[in-house]
Amino acid sequence: MNLGKGSRDTVLAGLVALPFAATVALADEGGVSFWLPGQYASFAAIAPDPGFSLPMQTYYYSGSAGASKALNRGGQASFGLDSDFAAQFLTPTWTPHSTFLGARPSFSLTFFPGWSRTSADVGLGAHAASRADEASGFGDLYPMAQLFWSKGVHNWMTYLTGNIPVGAYDPDRLSNLGLGHAAVDAGGSYTYLNTKTGWEFSATAGLTYNFENPDTDYTSGIDSHLDIGVSRFLNQQLFVGAVGYAYLQLTPDEGQPEAFGNVESRTFAVGPQVGYNFDAGGTTIYANLRGYYEFGVQNRTEGGSVFLTVDLPLSALAHRKM
């Protein structure tokens, strides 16, 4: 199918990756990682239009660990951990008209209000007890800088992001919205987008370096991650496809109890996706819904997640009102 020049402009205007990370119970110290697996999917290397935009992502995750699986949470060994996490990520983004090294730069800062609920059997032997905890408030801040290149159907993106640990965090709690330590993550994306056939494929890969948590003297290992999306447009507005991710910890943590051994985590996931480009008075608003089912999990909770993305092109909407 041929989307046409107008539809290609619509795609490039409406599709923008959300640069953020979250602290749902997933990996590393206490089962919590900086990188949120699945945060990138299709169109990851497509540059946003110049100006201001506001990508928003509603996220929900639910997962659990087996009764024999221990995670260092709340300052003690936690068994049979069960966790739910919901957040509304907001990512104000500025994309200048200028270029750098032949690429389109883009800068953003992500923040979120969120809610977390966790329950587990905490402690060992006669000191073991069932605990439950809920937390709500704001999480950490996630700045990001990106560069986008494009040539025909091929698109590339490189990014640098990190964690500013200012969110709600208490090392003695089961549930937290902040990570408790700083982190740096770097990587890149490739997107194949053929507007004549309607096919698209994207892959985003990166590495996370975690700094020591000053409250616990714990340092999570180096993490690697891969997010994938494939889609096909059924018409000029609607596309469907599949998504997946792989997350593997490359080096063991430092500071964990000796009984835990080398705590290295991993997880894989697949799921469906659907997207639609809405017209708002001549301005395109992009929306995407996707879900993931985890498998092959080690040293973290196992479950599923849902992402709902809506991208508001603020500069284009403001121009239409003038």
C-alpha cells in the first residue's frame, strides 16, 4: 500500500518515542531497574517535528515472584513478592529546527505521578511475617538527549539518558516510586519505514550503568536491553503489529546478602500493538496501545504490562489556533 507524501508527513509528525524509565519492581536491587522494558516500540528512530510536543504514556504493570524466590526488598529478604504499579508519564519535549552532525536533535525531561502496591513474606524463619505496602506520589526525573538521522526508508537515533533520584524513596519500604540512586543509560535505535508498502520495523538497544545507592551501600550491575516493534498500516491512519523486549543483566550486583549469590536478572516479553493517527483540525494526534506478556524470567517478578501512548504536538496545535 502507498501511504503517500501527505500520510508520510502525518506519520513523521505523530510518531515519537517516549524517553523515560520507571521504577516498577523489575530487576536489580530489590527487583527494581532504571530502564523500563518495552518503553520503546515501533517508530523509535523517527524524529519528532521541530517545536514543542508532549508525549504522554499511561502505564500499568502487574507481576509476582514465586514463594521460593527471594528479592532484597524493604531491607530484608522478601519471598513470594506480588507487585502492581501504575503511572502517568509526562515528557515535555523540545526539538529545535537546527541540525547537529547532520542529525535532528531533541531534548526532553520525563516525570510522573504514580502508585505502587507490594506484598510479600519478609524475613527468615521465626522472624518471617507477611507485609503489604502502598505508595503514591512522584517518581524520579529522567532527562534525555537524542539525535535523529534519516535517509529514504532508513532511520537512526542515538540517545543519552539518566536517572535523577528525587522521587519518593525509603529503603525500609516494600513499595517505592523513586529508584534511590543515579544511573546513566546510552543506546540507539533503527527504524525501517516504507510508506509505499506500509511496513515498519524498529529495534532499540542500550546499556545501563547504575551508581551506588547511598542509603543501602548497594550497587546494581550493568544492564542490557532490547525493545522491538513491527507494524503494518491497514490504511492511512490505522496500523497493527507486534512488540517484544529482552532485558539481561550483564554483571552481578555488589552489596547484596551473600545468601542471594550473584543476583543477575533477565526477562523476555512479546505482545500485540495497535495504533491510530487522529485528526484534530488538521493536526495529527498519534495514539498507540500495546501489551506485553513476560517469560524466561530470572531474579525479578514475572507478569504483564500495558502501555497507552498519546502524543500531543503542542507547537502545531498552538499554530492552528492562531
